[in-house]
Amino acid sequence: MSNTTRLVKKGEVYMDKLQWAKWFVEHGYAVFPVSQESKSSIIKGWQRYSTTSLTEEEKTQYLDMIANGYNYAVPGGQHNLVVLDFEDRELVKEWIGETTLNEICAKMFCVNTPHGGMHIYVISDDIPDKKFNPVFTKDNKRIADLQSFNSYVVGVGSCINHEKCKSSKCTLERPKHNYMLYPI
Ligand SMILES: [Zn+2]
């Protein structure tokens, strides 16, 4: 993946969930609502948004739902966007080093995720035509997935309620309140 472009310029990062969803829509990206406090899709046929823009009606309907509490998803594939979905930020640091990680996040849009992982949004002139789960492993451990066509990540600004969370990574030590996906 050569010739990458940063999705979001630094400085554009102080936004809430609805503002973020609008940001994507205004920049031509299709986003769609996912269930409140989790990441399950509630829109049938959402896979079409990897290749099809939102209609004006969908824009209004979806942004209304997000304004009313739904989380939202960003599908890969559209506008040459893929998202590297890392399970564990600390493992990435160990693997490539903190300096390299900082360099990557200066060049690409990076988002912290609620269970200690991270998303790296990559726009490249050359992206794979499907997702890879996993795309990287180390010592037989899954390090990252790559979300491309027909897959999505929960969008920046979305909230997860750990009291209703079914993730095996949701440890008891973790505070049981809403936890957001926020930019690094
Ligand atoms: Zn959790």
C-alpha cells in the first residue's frame, strides 16, 4: 500500500460522535448506524456501502439515528479506505516500537478502541479487495485484522457500555461505564 493519504488532518479531532459521523458524510463517506452501546449492524445489506454512497434520505435518517444514540460504522473499501484493526495497542508498541507507532499516527489517522486496541485508517491507491482476519500474527497470536470491502469498524466517537459488553477482553478491572473510541 504505497502513496497513503491521512484521512483526517491533525487538529480536526475534537468532535463528538455525531460530529464525527457528519464529518464522514460531508467528506463523501457512507456510514450507517449500528446498535447502541455495541457494534452489531442493524441495517440490512450494509455491505453495499463499501461501494455505494448514501442517498440523501439515508444521510438524514442515519444521522438522526446517530443523534438519538446509535453508534455508527465505517465500512472499508469506499474511497480506497481500509482500516487496520489492532487488538492490543501495547502489543503493537512492543512489535514495531513506540517511535514507529508515533510516526504512523502522525501520518495516518489512529483511533483508540475501548478494549485497549486501535484502528489505523489507511487511504491508499492500492487496497485489497477483501478483509483479512487476521492480517498480522506474531507468535501465533492474532495482532490485527484488516477491514476492507464488506467489513466495517465502529466509528470514532462511538460509545460502548461495558456493563452490556460481551467482549472476552472486557476485564473486571476495566471501569464499567461508557467508553469511547477516540482519536490518538
Ligand atoms: Zn467492554
